[in-house]
Amino acid sequence: MDFQRLEARKIIAGFPLLALVLAAIPPARADDPNSPTAQREAQKMRAILEENFQAVNDENLPKLLATTSRFTVTPQQMNQFAAEAKQMFEDTDVYMRLVDFKLTKFQPPRAYAMVTQLTLPAEEQGTDAEHGGRKLGRTEFLNKSALLPEYELCTYKQRFNFEGGKWKVHRVVSEPVKATWPKP
């Protein structure tokens, strides 16, 4: 038997031992949303959601689409989404802001978070202190666009997809509900 074949046999013979060692090591808790890895990735998800909201505030359609997962809808539906966003930009002057973000499920390439969002007419954007004491109700532009939430301050479950080395906003996976201002 030549030397190369002997070395190959040693390597192949080592695979069962390697598999046994790897099976004995407990898996990383990547699905724990409170793990350091998940929390580091949650910061990235929060940042992309803030970019998404800023794109809406700036009425920047290319930036909005760049923060949205390509797996959210079919190409035809994405074109429809783009047309509706463009129409929303023409019909409303909106201010959106992320108020609260809590990662609830972390299973790359997907993750879920509970998001609290503030949506107001652009001229009413102000400080947290101003909004904290204000009674927030239904958005005035509720019927102007299906892309806008029913309530000025609402909470919903948001899905994220990891694609192309970045987290992207996928879709809202729960009905937005009226929220109260989070306690500091």
C-alpha cells in the first residue's frame, strides 16, 4: 500500500471519532434571543429597521427597497409595493420612528422582533417627552395608504431575513395593535 492511500485511510478512519466528539459538544444557543450573538445581530436588525423608517421619512424609494427583503414577495408584488410606496409618498408627509425593539426569536437566516413604532404627520414630529404626555390615537391618514399602521403608536411582530450578508426587513407578521408609550 502506498503512502498516500495509507494517509487517506487514516483521515477517513478519523471521521467517526470527529463525529462522536462533535456530537458530545452541546450546540450553541443561537436560538436564544438573549444570547450575546443574538443581541449583537438584534442591533443590526434595529439599525436596518431605522434605515427603513428613515427612507420613508425621506421619501426615498430606492433606499426603502434596499432595506426590504427580496423574499418578502414575488417580483410582481415587489413592483406593486414600490408603486404603493411611491403613491404614499405623494399623498402623505409622514414621520415614522422606531420607539422600541425586542428580539423574540433568533433562528438565522430568520429572526423576529416585537416592534413599537410611532407614525405621525411629518409636521408633528417632536421629542419623546412631548409624545409621552400626549394622547395618541388613530392615524389621520389611516385610509390614505395600506402601508401605514392604524394607530399612531403601535406594536407588532416584525420578521427579518438575513440575505447578502445583511439583515433585511421582511414583513409584519402580526396585526399592529395600539400601544402605550414605553416606560424608560
